[in-house]
Amino acid sequence: MSSSSGRERPSALAEIDAIMALAAGRPPALFLDFDGTLAPIVPRPEDAVLAPGLREVIAREAERGPVAVVSGRDMPDVRARVGVDGIAYAGSHGFDILKADGTHVEHPEAARFLPVLDAVEAELRDALADIDGAIVDRKRFAVAIHYRLCAEQDAPRVEAAVDSTLSGHPDLKKSGGKKVFELKPGIEWHKGKAVLFLLDALADGGEGLMPVFVGDDVTDEDGFEALRGRGIGVRVGDPAEPSAAAYALRDPDEVRRFLDLLCKA
């Protein structure tokens, strides 16, 4: 991951003309994270809702070109929360994909991890039962452990429980994010590879399109890296935070405004 530490990335809103110049007439192919990007971060994942106006903007974009929502959430969950037909949805960080034409694709190796994920879910529910605010969130191909509602002094206990569980299951890997840890299949697959898979599935492998990935968290860096030299990365949040993205937006409302400008352009 390249670092922008010490300088702020320019606003994608302020630089919309430069972005369109980079596109050189190519329509955008949009890849959008959900939590923190299309929906504000909330203490409980089940309470997340699409920010105002975004559903309409996404639907308009989908009439003009490819759109995919690429999320750590379960695919059916994020599909229901976005609620736009005719776009692709990639859940569990890309392990579970519903293409825009309705074709359902799972990573060919992922299913063999289901029994170990079942075991890990049970172990973590037991290990974290006495920590107030700890939430074990099972996705089809991952187990997320949220600690946003925990007392600050309990965060190390949560991570210790996650690490202890992981030590008994070396075929899984751990990743982090905003007040969350995740255990996922130990396969070289992530949001960036899912983005490239979806691009390759388009006519002519996505040639003639300008890929744009918008995300806000550590796992979205894989998407920014995947499009390096080929498309545009936009990170939502603090514009001085280290990132491989070239541009910044501050919150889901700015994401809506940016997508609206892209649509009109």
C-alpha cells in the first residue's frame, strides 16, 4: 500500500474535471463498498442503511454502465440493503458474487471452509460471551467480530480471543478494519481480485471503461491496488490517512455528490 502520510489526497469532488480528463471519454465502471461508503458506519451492523439519495444515483449510473457493490457483508444482505436491480453484488469480500445478469458465482475453493467457519463462529460466541458489546457476525465465508460497542479496555481481550481461536485454525486468516476483526478462508482472494474478476467478465474484459473503486477501510485497499494504472481509487474518510487511493471523499453524502457528477458528466 502506498502512503499519502504527510499530505492530503485531493477531493474527488474538486478534481472531477481532472478525473474525467483521465477517463478520456471512457464511461465509468463503478465498484462501491457499502459500510462507510454508501452507508454511514453504525454501532450495530444490522442497523446500517443506505445514505439518502444514493439508491437513485446508483440506479441512474446502472443505466449508463456497469455498477458493482463489493462488500464484506453477506451478498444477500448487501443486495437487500442497496435494493437496485441490474447491478452486481460481491459479498464476503468477493467470495460470493451475483453478477448483473443474475449469474451466481462462488469462489471454487470457498465451500470447503464452511465447516471450519461454523466451528470458529461457535468458539468465538463462547469466548466473547462475557465481554459486553462484542458482536460475532457470521457471513457465509467469514466471521466478523465487532467491538465498537465494547469498553475501550476490553478491545485487547477481544483481539486476544480472536487470535486464540485463529491459532487453532491455521487454514484461516485474520484481517482488521474499523473496530472489527475478521477471520476468512486462507485463500489469496480479496476485494481487488473480485473487482478484476468482474471487470474481466464484461465485454472485451472491460476495455473502453474507466474503473472507479470507492471504499473507506483497510480491506478496500486491495481494490485500490488492483486498479493502479488502470482506473481511479477514491478513499472515503480522512484525506490524510495513508492509502493507495489517489482521491478522497469525506462521507457517504460526498460519495452521492461525486457519483451524481460522474453520471451527469
